[in-house]
Amino acid sequence: MTVREMQDEIIRLKKEKDVCILAHAYQSRDVIEVADFMGDSFGLSEQAAKAPQQTVIMCGVRFMAETVKILSPEKTVYLSASGAGCPMAEQMTPEAILELKKQYPEAAVVAYINTTAELKTVCDVCVTSASALKIVESLPQKGVIFIPDINLGSYIASKLPEKNVITVQGGCPYHASVTEAEAVYAKQAHPEAELLVHPECKAEVVKHADFVGSTTAIIAYAKKSDKKEFIIGTENSIVEYMQYECPDKLFYPVSASLICRDMKLTTLPEIYNILRGVGGEEIVLDEDTRLKAKHSIDEMLRLG
């Protein structure tokens, strides 16, 4: 099969079997083209809950598929590539967070959405990179234990000096790998370009940014802007995606190393095989875990 032939067959099969395909923005273009929805992790979970299909394929990583299942327990949810985890989501254990809560009993535990379902069960509220500032600011507690991304937590702390934000060493190894030297070099190499950076990057990179925001916010900013050139400070798939979306503009990666290997495990053949009845992994959560994890998401929706 050619790429186009496999895409056509996937589209035919998903309609025949009434399957909804979700693709995270970090997926390759050929995967995005067969998806029903493309976006960030939580936005995709909300789309899945609204979709009429009872079977969902998440083209992303494990915590994203778990979030879909948390919000849509009645649906059959598949993770397209069973080996696609998230180093950040899996860095901490519930036991470690419970120990932290003992040290700071008055503090709220805020979990970035990039956490496992199990970890969400011991947290007070979830946040996305887009909603984190608003939600942390609205919490009645002065003390906040923010997990797992130290860079996002530090960014929030810099914007909310009235809060005592307690961070733990952890985070996205790919965003954290971007250096200040790379950011400076990219701006020198492309002097007409604006630097758009994800807050999972280090503070020394963020300080050079013209815009800081979630992946979805970066995409929206670049689309709406009158500027014609942009340096993208998030996963390099967004450079390709934006070049397709805005062919009249130019996009450059801030670093050659900003590639999520786990996201790249999803391929067209993976999706095709699930639709044929082989491959993939069905996500199963026990009801106690699901409900406890859902509480932190419900709080996010209430506050954010």
C-alpha cells in the first residue's frame, strides 16, 4: 500500500466500524489527516466525550488515552501504540506525593494533566498548560505542590509571587533539553522571526520568548499573527504542521533535539491494524481509580 491508499482504507474502515480517531498535535501529518479531531491532550478527551462513536483510538501517549477513558468510561478506548508512554507522566508515584502532602499539609496538590490516572487519584486538581495560571491563582490555599513539571511550575511561580509554589524535580525531558544558546542562536539566525515557547522549557529559554503558551495557544497565535516568520519552541512536529496550515509563513525549530520519541511510535499501520482488529491496546481502568482521578479533572473544570 502507498501512504494515500492506507489513509483511504483507514477512513473507510473507521466509518464502517463507527470509530473516532484522535490525533495529538505532535503526531505526523499522515496520521493527522485521518483523524476526526486534532489537538492537545485534554481537548481531545473532551472531543471524545462529545463524539457519538463508542470506540475511540487515541494517537498519542498512554496518559492521554487514560484521560479519555476517565471522561468516557462507557466507551472502548484504544491506545494506538501500546509502548507510547510519557517520561514526565511516569516520573512520580502516588506514594511520593502522599509523603509530600505530609510535609506540606496545608498545600493543595496541583497535577499537570500530563500525569498517570493513578497519580491523579492523590491530587486535588488538574491543570493544563493553558489553564494552570488561572487555576493556581484561584485556589484558596497559599501553598501549592505542583507536579510533575518543574519548568511549568517555576513559570507559574514567577507569575504568582503571592503563592508558595513547591516544585519537584521532574518534567518533559524533550522541552527541558532546549538550551538558552539554542534559543539565542535561532533568533540570530532568523532575526525577523518571533520565538514562540512552551512553558515546559527552562526559564532561561522562556525569557527570550515573544510568546509563551500551550501547544494549542502557540498554533493559534501563529495563525492569527501578522508576522510571517516564527521559531517554534515546542515539539518539532508543530513546525511541519504549521507550514501546512500557513503556507504563506515560515516556521523554524528552536532545536533539532525537540522530538518526542514516544509520539513517533504511532504510525499509519498501527491505526490500520487496530481497525482490522489486531494491534493497539485497550485502556482499562478500575472504577475506584477512575472516579478518584476524575475528581481532580472535575475540579479543573470547575475552577478553570
